[in-house]
Amino acid sequence: MEKTYKKGILVVSFGTSYEHTRKANIEAVENRIKEEFEGYEVRRAFTSNKVIKKLRERDNIIVDTPYEALNRMKKDGFEEVTIQPLHIIPGIEYEKIVSVLSEYNGEFKRIVLGRPILYSVNDYKEAVDAFKSQLPSMKEDSAVVLMGHGTYHPSNACYACLQSFFNDEKLNVYVATVEGYPEIDHIIPKLKDKNIKEVTLMPYMLVAGDHAINDMASSEEDSWKSLLEKEGFIVKIYLHGLGENLDYQNIYVNRVREAIEEIN
């Protein structure tokens, strides 16, 4: 008879210091994973040292880094560990997990890393289909503009690939980023070329955190909302992270399931 291992799932996200969006997005996904995988203990880690530090100093909330979490799981006797990132792209934050994982190869009987949202070609189709559930009813002169985080890492190309899949579906959805390409200034001329009058802004991020609240939706002069309104667009705001989308929660659950199947 096969030996029963102590099994755990480490759910890793960038993290957020906003309590409401942490519960509505990160905890919501973690709870779905707990519900789906009986016999597995689910633990949390954040890749953002800044968020971890802020939570510790401001709220006395302790969250492990991936390294600390795996070290703790090793000491606690876990023999099988599935690491599931909640990151959107395989960028810098995802590579932090890959780096930590390389240090723990051989430390557990079984250890595997799941995929982020956008990784293989099929993942993009799955992501676009899941996103349709939160799209508003749109007319010819209305569009949705997504705020991705963006990065100087080569994985920034994931956003262009995502845009191509939205284009294939003939949806008036435009992907822009805060810290990469394209930026909102690159999208505004495209909206005008298509005679778009009304724009709904949505974060394409796990949580509707600092970027979504301040850079996208605020009344600050340089926010996306303000910039679009200055150009004459009617702007609506959808301030919810992908973690609140039940179809995206299902994607994360399926990622965990696929990773577990890989090691069993």
C-alpha cells in the first residue's frame, strides 16, 4: 500500500496591504483551493517584501516569503508540496518563486510549481473566455480598457499576446499597462480611431489594489480616469480584481490540479 504523505499547497501572490481586496481576492482564491483539495493543508506566501513589511509593522500581520514558507513546511514535516502562483504573467515575481524552488529540489519527496494565468497558448484562450463573464454590455461606441501591471521583463509581451486573443474574439477590449508597453497614451488614439465614446476601466490584476485605486480610478490629474475624461470619453469604473471572478478562481484551481497530477 502506498504511503500517505503530509501534503501541502503553498499559494503565492505578490500580496496587497489593502485588507478588503486581500480578503475579496487572495483569500477567496485560497478558500476555493481549500474546498477543492481535501487532505491538503493550504498555506500563504507573498513575493513582495514591501507588502510583507508594511503588514507586519502596521497591522502585526505576519506573512511568509516563499523561502520562509517552504522552510517552515520542511520543518513541519511536509513531504509533498504544490506551489501555485496567483501571478498573471511569468515575470519577475514568478521568477522569484522559480529561484526559491531550485534551492528546495531534493528537500521534499515531491515538489512542483504550477503555472501563472498567462503561460501556454491555450492559457490565453482560457483567460479571455473567463474574462467574458465580467464584461459589461457594450455598444459599438463603447470599450473596455484593462490595466495590466506591466514590466521591463521580457514577459511584458504577454500583454500583447492577450490583446491578440481579445482581437480574435472581436471584442472592444484594449490592454494597457502601468509600468510597461503599451501605456494608456498609446491606447487613446486607438479608441478615437474606432469612434469610442464610453470606456469602462478594469484592472487586469489579481487584486484591485494601489494601482487600480490610485493610478486607474482616482480623480488625480494623471490617473487613467482623468486622462480619458480630458479627452472627452465617458468613463466608468469596475474596481474588482481577477480574484473575485469565479471563472478565474476556477483557472487557479485547475492549475493546482494539473500540477498535482504532474507529480502523482
